[in-house]
Amino acid sequence: MGNKDLVLLVLIAVCVFEGCYCTTVTYDHRALVIDGKRRILQSGSIHYPRSMPEVWPEIIRKSKEGGLDVIETYVFWNNHEPVRGEYYFEGRFDLVRFVKTVHEAGLLVHLRIGPYACAEWNYGGFPVWLHFIPGIQFRTSNDLFKNEMKRFLAKIVSLMKDANLFASQGGPIILAQVENEYGNVEWAYGVGGELYVKWAAETAVSFNTSVPWVMCQQKDAPDPIINTCNGFYCDQFTPNSPSKPKMWTENYSGWFLAFGNAIPHRPVEDLAFAVARFFETGGTFQNYYMYFGGTNFERTAGGPLVATSYDYDAPIDEYDNKIVVDGALLCYTEDHLPATVATEKNVCCGFIRQPKWGHLRDLHRAIKQCEEFLISSDPTYLQLGKNLEAHIYYRTSNECAAFLANFDSSVDANVTFNGNSYFLPAWSVSILPDCKNVIFNTAKVVSQRNLQGVSFSGRTSVNEFSQLSSAWSWYKEEVGVSSNHSFTKHGLLEQINTTKDNSDYLWYTTSINVKASTVPGQEKDTILHIGSLGHAALVFVNKKLVGQGFITGFGFGNHEDASFNLNEKISLNQGDNTLDILSMMIGLQNYGPWFDIAGAGVSSVILVGFEKNSKADLSSGQWTYQVGVEGEYIGLDKMSLANSSLWIQGNPVPVNQSLIWYKLGWSVLLIYGIEVDRNFQARFLAPEGKGPLSLNLASMGKGQAWVNGQSIGRYWPAYLAPSTGCTTNCDYRGTYDPSKCLRNCGQPAQTLYHIPRSWVHSGENLLVLHEELGGDPWKISLSTRTGQEVCAHVSEADPPPADFWQPNLEFMSQSPEVRLTCEQGWHISMINFASYGTPRGHCGTFVPGNCHANVLSVVQQACIGQEGCAIPVSTAAFGDPCPGVLKSLAIEALCSY
């Protein structure tokens, strides 16, 4: 008996004894093989710490309904081991609970242990204490680093094994990943990098997880590790061994958001084209990065300057909602578990982004119809013309499925395949599960659309609750260091090595002496030059912000280059003058070669024209330092200081002032309409309903915000994106990159900040802001979505829904359909527009065409009061208002709860 047979018998015996259903996972050159069967798998990334545990089930349910088979997540070392040897797996960092939640939904898991994550996560997921181990070098053949990395990998593998979560134990984990995108930077590490790759692979295999391991973007991944592709397109990717399947671990559904940048958008037509091309050319596993992006709560956002929103233009948007059971607001216990168990139909969270979610769902259905063909053979290539081709998969000599592709970026085409003619729009793929009928084309979007491209915008979808100015309290911070928390050194200290990331802030303070020979009243202006490695800094001379006007004396970098120079004209008095510089971090760097040693903070301070036009370099002089600002030491963000006498209340509330804390107390309005008032001095009413909560901070400058002591992240609406580079009509055709199809030029990257409903209590609540630059809290508002406008426009020439297709059935004899669906628990309350004929315009601007049948009453009867409805696009349903003319059906509807 061979070793493999012995292992299999032992595995079976263990499973029978323990009563579990065990799954074997292997692979061959075509696909992952699960329980002896090749599988075509659609996957999506959902990072558990970027949402709340109580909404995981609903987000996962929507992912499954969207056609996913697998959920992929990183593991975040810095939050699981904030102090060496002290582990944290609670709340939204409860990894075991998350994996079990995926399992309960009937989906599989790809666990990307890393432990390097990148992920636009602070320090790439590495704990900062790792940096301070003497002699350590990250991600190379360094024993100190390898020992720490192996120890954490072992911890996570053991945690999963103890909970029986690997497939061989009856769990959902079918794949694991070691390292992450190391091939992109391996060149910078030389021989040490090559040795590290081999060590990482051997270490991963040694854990005996019984599931395959992958290394993404790693051409030299040694056997048996599967090397996989990351990128916007992976159809041309080839594994490094003919025995390995073609896998795509990161297909970017959009791109991340950075302060000071425009908002990236990836059209679904291009995303679907990339997916279809991948499966067309032999791929069998692809993962959307992200499928649900979520929020970078607290200071978890990476850097430099990664925004708090991690929406990523994903198929499910950032926001989650509270849980309502039988009309009652749930109370949450300290571990965030609801005191009352919600029924599935009452749970709503993470709005579906249409048409991205729906178009991809239809794509997944079409590919699933081809699965038996895709796993039965390698593709046969057929040239159809210039930039035109077909790939055919045969199950038998006379049974096949085909993909027809036009990868020209501008020219549509008609092609002949198997004796039939097919129209292929530019940059599109048609899927034929029987080599005859087109059931899906990537460029033809027939799924419904949301009228609003972004949550909390639109004429009927938002209720805003502005606050009374008299409700605000404030605390004005002192500029500079305090004796209790300061220390003195010669020379300028690097910020990260000084703060150890315990705070975003580091005060640099020194004294400048002006000799008495200067005649009083004739003090000479001096130019202060400050060089910084990043990320931002405020400058004060004699405790006053330098410069004139709003937000002067402030320098900052950007995501691409966080370093900056600041030059300000200053006036110095005779005698001693104080210079205070508040240097600010906006996330530790998370990507690049040797990113872990990238510096930050003030690097040079020079006075030009100081005393007889001389230049004075203060960089090497004596400086006094303080990690953190005054309000952090006091604890102003804490619930325990909500009613402290430190807070000042009255009119007018100071606005446009730097280094000021604001506090607002507020109460939730219960569903019975009774306001809970416990003599909380300052309050406002949180909106009722199931809609997600968003704090509009457009009137503020830069800072951080807390709700009931929980940090909702950093804000920076004062930093505007460049005014150019955006387009109102994005052409999806042609190769996509993050600079294409930008939105919101000349505007802040983010003004709306997500407040999880589970953080809002019935009764007293607390909002605290630390404003660094200056803003106007009077104009802050809280928003919720109370409705959603949906629409669809489907032509008679469009194919019927992909799920209508069955083998040996005359598919094209069936009618296309307009399908409208509301969020679960919502219903269609109004039909705003309905026309059959030749309606013109787009969602929100539809008007009847020259040919028009008023079908409003028919649509109302079918849809009003329903969570969803389907209307066939055919003369059989509506009659024929214009014979011989190609007709379509356009509908706009309002969903509400």
C-alpha cells in the first residue's frame, strides 16, 4: 500500500469516527479537484474586519445569490497580535466565526494567511512591534523574520484545525495562501528573496493542511504551490508548470480610494469582459477583489493617505444596516450579538450595486451552464478575423460550448461560427453553452440599474438630519508639548520609530533666539523651509498658525508621494521664539519593496534670511518631542468623558479653528415615536428605519471621528482631487487602469462616513470629532437611505435570461425580460415610468419615443407591493404599437420599506 493510500484511509477513518463529511481537495492542469471532480469556481473577497459580525450573514447571502462559490479573505496579523504573544480574535476580528458563517451559507473559503496582506491595510498587516526586533529584515531570508512569520502561520493554521475548518475536517477552507504578491518586489531582495520564496513554500506545505497552497504573482513558486495571477486582466496568464491550473486570485472590481484623488470606477462591461476572457482561455478559478469592500474603521487604513472608505466600486457597496425584528430595534450586547435573534427576511445590509452585481450574476449563470464542457477538455482555438476569435470546449465530438470574442477596442463585428452569423460588439465576449445560442454578451447589460451610482445621493433616497449649533460642545487644545509627556533630543527624529504608531501625531518643538541688536518694530521677515518625509504637518510660531487665511501653515503629500516641502514667511520677535510643528501620519505604508522601513516625519528645518540674510539650519539642534496630542492623553474620545466639565458649551460654537475637539450627544428616536431623553445635555435624533447611517463631514477639514467611543476612521474633505481627468461618459472599451473612468474631479475623495447601525444605541449616543485644520460642525448631517430608485431597459433583440437556457430547448423562442428586484425586506412602492415601444434616454431621464404603448397599469399590477417582478418584453404581453419596428421596454420604479 502506497503512502497516499495510507493517508487517505486514515483520513476516512478519522472522518467516520468523528461523524464529519470530509472533502478532498487536489488539482490538475485544468482545475481544482474537489472530491474527485473538477470545479469551475467564482470567488469574491470579503475582509471580515471591514464590516460588523452581525451583518456578515447577509453580505455572504448576497454574494451567494450573485453566483459566488467561494469567499476569499486575508488574515490581519497586526490586529490579531497587537502585542507579541497576546492574541485577539473577538468582535469583527473573530476569524473563526467569519469562516463558520461562510460555511453555514454553503460557500467555500480561500484563506489568505500571508501573513503579509497589503490590502491597503495599515503596515500591510504586519504588527509594528515586529519592526523593533533588533536585526530583523522583513520578507527576506532573515531568521528573525522567518521565525516570527512561521509562528503566526502556525497559530492561524492551528486555530482553523482546532475548529475543524479545513475541507479535510468537514470545513469550508479549500485553499490557503502564503505570502502575497512577493513576485512584484522580489527583485529588490536579491538572493535573499529567492531563498525566502523557497522557505515560505516549504513552511506552508509543512503544516499539513490537506488543501492546496497558492502564491499569487509568484512566477517562481516551487511545486506543489500553485502560482496565481493578480490584475485587471489575466486571460494571457500561464502557470509556471503544466500540472497547475490557471487561477486568478485578484480581479479588481474597481480600485481603492485615497485622500486627494478622484473616485475610481470600473465599468461592469469591462469587468465582465475580463472574466469571460479568462474562462474562455482556460481559467477555472477567479476572484473579485473586492466583492464587498467595506470600511477602514479606526486607524486600520494603510498608507500613505488611503481613505476610510474601502468601497472599491464592488458589487456590494460599503454600507450595512441595523437589524429589525417585527418592527423593533434590537439591543446589542457587549460582544455585538443581538439580544433577539433576527429572522433572515428582516435583515438588510450592504446595498447591492447595480448593474454591476446583476450583470456579473448573469455572467456567472452563463459560465455555470458551460461548466461540464469547461472541465472536460482544453479549449480549441479558432481565428474568426482580426481581433476576433473563438475558443471551443468539447465534451464529446458533437457536444460543445463556445466563447466568441471581439477584443478590438473600437470596431464592432459580425462573425460566422458553425454556419451561423453572430454580432459581436467591440470589447465583448458572447457565451454559447451549446455552440449555437448566445445566452450572454458581456457588453449587453440587461440587468437592472440603480438610479444613484453612489449611496446617499439622489432626490428621493436620502433624509438628512442637520444639527442645531447650540448642541455642540468643544475643547480647544494647547499648541505644542506638555512637560508630562515630552522628551528632548538633538536632531530630528524619524516619526514612525518615535511614535511606534501609537498615534498619528508627533510634536516637534524648538526655540529660536533673535538677538537684541534688531531694532524693535523692524523685525525682518524670515522664510521658514520645512522638508518632510510625510504625510502632513501644521506649523506654529509663538503658538500661532503661520501664514494668513484659512488652512495656511499646512503642508501635505499625496498617496503617490507622501513627502513634501513647506515654505512660509514668518516674523520673529526679539528674544526667544517657539516653533511647534505637528507632524501627522495618514496610515503606515503597505506596499512596495522594503516598505516596512519607509520613513515619515520632519526631515529638515531651515530659516532663510535669518539675521543678516544668513541661513540657519535648525535640523541638528535641540528639539523637544511629544507623541500624540493633548486630547488623546485626556481621552476626549471616550464615553467616560461625555459629561466632563472639560467640554465647553455655548454660543457661538468656534468654527474654522485648528486643533479643536467637538462633541455632540444624541438620542435614537424609537419606532413608537417616543424620544428617549435622559437629560443628555446635547442631542439630535438618529433616523429611524432599516437604512444605513452615513455622517456627512463635507464641512470639516481633516481629523478623526468617534461614535460612542468607536472610531469610524479618519476624514479629510478639505483635500480636493485634481480638477481634471474625469469623464461623464466613460467608454468601457479598451484596456482599463485606475486612471480611466474617474469621477468627482475637483471634489473631496470622501465626505460620507459609515456608522454601523450596531454602534448606535437606543438612548444616549455620543459623537466626537478631533478637527486638525478647521471646519464647521454646524453643517454636519446624518443621513439614511429610505428608498432606492431602480430601472431597466431591455430590447426584443436582447437574449432571454441566462437561467432560462436548457439543453435541447429552443432558447431564442423565449422572450427577454425586465427584472426588477428590491433589497430584501423592501418592496416596490411606485412605478415612475413605463413605456413599451421606442423609449429614449437613460435611467432617470426616460421619455416615450415615437412608438409608445402606455403599459403603466400592467407594470403596476405586476410589481407594486412585490419585492421583485419580471415583465416579458414581447407583443404577446403588450400588443404591438408599431409593427415592424424593434421595440423595447423601459421601467423606473421606487423601492422602499
